[in-house]
Amino acid sequence: MSDVDQSQLFEFLCRMGDNTLVLGHRVSEWCGHAPVLEEDIALANTALDLIGQTQMWLGLAGEVEDKSRSADDLAMLRDVWDFRNVLLVEQPNGDFGQTMMRQFLFDAWHLAMLKALTGSCDDRIAAIAAKSVKEVQYHVERSGDTVVGLGDGTSESHRRMQKALDLLWPYVGEMFVADAVDEAMAKAGVAPDPATLRDAFDARVEAVLTDATLTIPDGGFAHKGGKTGFQHSEHLGHLLTQMQWLQRAYPGATW
Amino acid sequence: MKPAAEKIWDWLEQVPDPEIPVISVVDLGIVRDVAWDGDTLEVAVTPTYSGCPATRVISMDIETALHDRGVQDIRIRTQISPPWTTDWLSEKGRAKLIEYGIAPPQPAGGGGPEACPRCDSRDVERISQFGSTPCKAQWRCRDCLEPFDYFKCI
């Protein structure tokens, strides 16, 4: 553990925490707007789990950074260029089907990642993963079932789900591409090489999409730049103006 | 004054869960340890779900209850490992849940509830995987037609 570069570890933890933070915020945008009450509650509960996980990841990131920044500071006081989430999670909600497709694609990666992280050589990371994996197991069951229900539903719901898959598929690749941070984490035994998660992801996604009568688009093109912070899509800035509105309007405000 | 740990556990048995007030925080299985560290009483609390909004209220309720009984110096330690499981719900807690209209969990990873908590029918169906709190799902009885909460089995 001692040979892990702390600034790279901080970077890795921000990636985990920013994924759950940004997706948690996106999903919470549905609160009060979902098609039926049960779905509204389910989405709100999913968002709540993700925000809870964010507190643990960014809390640990702040500890590792050792500059007295809390999880709240990291979530509310950074601007777009400091966020390290993958581009998939910042994509807009679209219709309910698009939201559930985005959720499923993320959940399938997230579950594989967390399962691997339960074996991290860093006990703090293994503990957060063990806590989160139970919640995410539940998320993927629900998002997978919903993708099947809508994909293999009416001609209208099928059309929309295929459209959502075509739109979001180019954002999948980024979750499996390693950079220097991932390589350092893998070498130290902190986290898996993301490429090793691809088989578990593909197996689950192919099974669900087949049941959903949906077709995975051809081509391996992947939008990148979110998790490295090189370039986010234009959507993240708009999201932050909502999420961070209070701290931007009233800096330092507390309850 | 440093009351013995058993006494503290007895007191915590009387602190209700804020969202399911018929059971105590001890019945819910979230109080993991009670120990004196010098003059400070440390209570280890495990959150049910990582985003459960009741967690903070629970910590406050525990502190208040212990303050009221004369314990001055209290530290609540959030312990996430090992993660909370519904297997930690006490037998007493399970019985109280049924009485209250909530179906208690099956062993972790288990399927549906054993029976409707109101009429004891086995003919039940799931309405939604999620429910009124992060720890519960929505089910319905096909006999008495009443909806009811069921603990997610994690």
C-alpha cells in the first residue's frame, strides 16, 4: 500500500465518487416526474444509494488528498474540469427508456468493478465496495428487468429503447480503457485493470439485450475524456449549475 | 459515572428506529459495538443503506438517549465493514414488524416474503422492487388485497 502514489489514488477515488455523484444527480432529476409512482420511488431510491456511495468515495478521496477537503467540498466546490466521471453518466436523461438504458449500462460495469474492488489491497476501498455492491446488485436487477420489459414491449417502446442504445453505446468503451492511473492502481493491487471487467460486462449486457430483442450497434468507437478530465461533454457544466447552485449563489452557506 | 456495557445496550434497546418506530435500533442490528475509551463512550453504528437519510437522525437519537441517562462524553463511530445485512434483525424485531404490517426479511439474497403480514396468506405479489424507505420493497396480498412493505433481503 505504501508504494501507491497518493495523488493517483486520489484521482482513482474521484473517478469512483464522481461517477456515483453525477449519475445520482441525474437520476434525482426524475423526482416527481417519473411515469408512475413506483418508478418515481425506485429512481429516487437508486439516486439515494448513489449519493450515499459518493459520500464514502469522496470522503476517502479527501482523506487521501490530505488538504482538509470534505466529500461536500469536493462535490460542491469543484468545477467541470476537475470532475473525473465517465461521459456516460453525465448524458441527459432523455425519456424514461433512455434513462433506464444509461442506468443499465452503468450498473453492469459498476457491479463488475465493485465486485473486483471487494478484493482491493486497500481495506478502506474493499469496505466501501462491500457495502456498495449489495445496493448495486439490486440496481442492475431492476434496470436489466426494465430494459427487457421496454425493449421487448410495444413497437413504440422497442423503437425508443433501440434508439437509446444506439445513442449511448459509444459511451460504453470509456469505462474499460486504462490510463496511467488505472495501471498504477492495478499494479499496486488497489483496483482491477478496467479491461478485465469487459467479459463480465459483455456477458450480462448481451444476455439482457438479447432478451430485450435489441441489437448492439456495430463498431467500437468510444467517446473518451470524462474520466481523465481531458474533456467532458457540454452537459456536465449545465448539470453542475443546478447541483451546485446553492454554493455558487451563497458561498459557504451551511444548514 | 461509567455504566456497564450491558446497561448501555438496555438503554439503546429503547431507542426507536425513526422510520419504523416499533423496532429499536438494536433490533434493526445497526448498533454493532458499545465500548468505553477512557471517559468516552464509543458506539459503533452501521448504516443500513449508504444513502439512508435516517442515519443521521439515528445517531442523534442515540446521543440524546444516552445524554438523558447521564452519559456525558459520547462518540458515534460509523462502521461500514462488515456491511449491514437484514440477517442481523433480531427475532423480537421480526415479530414486531409483522404486528406492525411489515413483512420481515428472508435470509439475505432470499426471494419474496413468507406471508402477508396482515392475513397470513401465502398468495402475495411484488408491486415494486423499491418502497417507502431505502430498506424496503412494495408487495401486495392477493387474498386481502392490502399492499404491504417487505424488507429487501441484503
